[in-house]
Amino acid sequence: MDAVNKKIAITISLIGLVLIILTISTELLEFMWFKVLFGLWIFIFCSSIYRLTPLFKSRNRLENFIQRDAQHLLLFSLMGFFDKKHGPNWLVIKSIERITSKDDELTIYSNNERQLCVSLPAKKAQLDSFIKRILTDSEKQTITFD
């Protein structure tokens, strides 16, 4: 997620540079629509920079995104501006056949042909460790991990 967040921040910064050049070279700042556009850019820029800070990582631990009760796995996904979460998406643990993890992404396949993919702020090793920690030994034996 860090690599994606850096690319987003660079793109947003380049858009801001264009807006600043337009502000200096033209009289667009006199128009209300341009001021609104510039304000929107500031909001998006702050969000993209915030996602690169340690505060963002400390506020968005895996425990906030992957939870379980007796029979279900609840998954929340990170999306939108600042710390916006989407979810929960839930799966019956007994129906899970395979779990695939990548950096910043967890995909769960169930036996009823349902596939659930969530975006998470964690590396592959952290995801694997956390998933194996919250599942019981008998559950781990019935699930394939990739």
C-alpha cells in the first residue's frame, strides 16, 4: 500500500503544481469554481500525504480490519479519504477453502464460489501471521494458504 500511496501522492502533487502554475499565470483565482477546485485539491492532497505517515499505520492495525466471532470472519476494507473503512463483509469460516495474501491485499475463496478481496495496510508476512493467529488448528488444516 505504501507504493500505491506514494504514486497517488506524487500524482496529486503534480496536479497541484499545474493548479499553482495556472493560478500564477492566469487570473483564474478570481473565479469561484477555481477556488472550489483548489480547495478540493488541498483536501485530497492532505489525505494522500496522511496515508504516508506513521500515524496512519498506527491507527489502521489489522485488528480493525479482520475480526472473527465463533463462526464468521468479518472483513473491512480500507478505502476513500483518510481512515474511511468499507464493510463489514462476512464469511462463514467453515465455508472458506483458500486464503491468498499479497502485500496490501487479502483474498478469500469460499466453497460457494464466493470470492472476497479486501485492501489492507499490511505486508504479506503480517497478513499471513495474523490470519493464522486468529484461526484454530482444525480450521487451518481445512484451509489452503497461498
